[in-house]
Amino acid sequence: MINKVEICGVNTAKLPLLSNEEKDELFARIQQGDKEAREEYIKGNLRLVLSVIQRFNNRGEYVDDLFQIGCIGLIKAIDNFDTSHNVKFSTYAVPMIIGEIRRYLRDNNSIRVSRSMRDTAYKALAVKERLTNQNSREPTITEIAKELDLPKEDIVIALDAIQDPISLYEPVYHDGGDALYVMDQLKDEKNIDESWLEEISLKEAMKKLGKREQHILTLRFFDGKTQMEVAEEIGISQAQVSRLEKTALAHMKKFI
């Protein structure tokens, strides 16, 4: 995506770059209903859309689709921008563009989230923003739940449901050397060091047994057979299997 020059028929290498004076002049004309000025202002800010969609280049989405959605966010920003707030247009437009792209990704996610759950999540986000501005700190889940008169479990589930999935190879830290990825911070419950060492110890201890004892323990504890089934398979009595099993286990304990 980074190296793609033409997106949706637009040659990104030749996009115009407007000065602050040109932007102010064009916006004044836009407010007077000048459609040509609006078109020129949109083209002059397409670089802003390009810079935003770089953040989403690992989602597997078509860059043309993201660019078009980003342009919708840009147009919404132009139509709603208020110069009296004394804020740079880019400061106002970037969150609008990002929000539009995130909505698109959520709505087109293969993991479907119910409308009611999405509504709960969006209400929770609105309350979170309001309480943050009001109290100058981020509210707790309990505080958000109290405002919405809902169980806090419902709030947690709803907020988790609308989170965008990320790649296990998403870098979370980079100090100039090797990057640290999400997968590096996940714990593998099956292949932890303790299990790996136990498996090695068991295999080494099994080697200390005779072939018949090894066969009996393999049938009993790895194949899951009963003592009667083992007795029938190797042609001895169940009592003999029990005695050999106990002796083999006691012998193995010396080496573990």
C-alpha cells in the first residue's frame, strides 16, 4: 500500500499541497457555497487521507476501499468544520477520517456484533468521553455502568466486542533493534517450560525401565487403557499388570 502511486484513479505523487493562506481563502469561499472551492479544498487535503490509511495497512483491506472511506471522513470534516474554534483543520479532520475507517472496518468485520451490543458500546464510549472531560480522568467501568444503569459485565462485553482485531505480528515496541510483537507477549499454556521439562524427565525415566514395563506404562497412561485391557493385550493377568505397573512407577520416581 505504501508504494502504490495510483489509488482510485488518483495519482498520489501529483496531489496538490495547499498553503495555510490558500486553505483559509478556499474555506471562506466554501462557506459562501462555492462548489469549485470545496472540490479544490478536498483535493488539497487528500494527502491527509493518505497519511491516515497508512495506519491500517496491516488489515488486509484494499487500499482503494480505505482511501474512498477516508475521503468520506474528509468531506464530513470539511462540512462540519468550524473556524471559530481556532483549531487547525488537520487536527479536526484526522479523528473524523480515522473514525470513518474504523466504522467501515467494524461493519465489514467477519465477526458479527449485534446492533444492540454495538449501541451499548457506543453509548459507553460517549459516557466515557463525557466523564473524562468532566472529571479530568478516565472513568471506571463501574462509573460508566452506573451512568447507563446497566450491569458492568454488559459494558465490558460490549466494549470488547467492537475492538478491532489486530495481527499477532503487530509491533508494540521498537527500540531501534528487534521489534517486540503482540505474539511475544502471549503465554502458551501448552508449551511452557515446566511442561517441556517434565516431558523430557518422563522420557529419560522411561528409558531406565525394561521393554515390558515401558510397554505397560505406554498402554496405561498414554493410550488410556485399563489394566484389564493391558492384561489381555500382552497375555498376563490383571494382578501382574498392577504389580508391574507399581514397580515401574516406583522405579521411575528415582530418576525424576
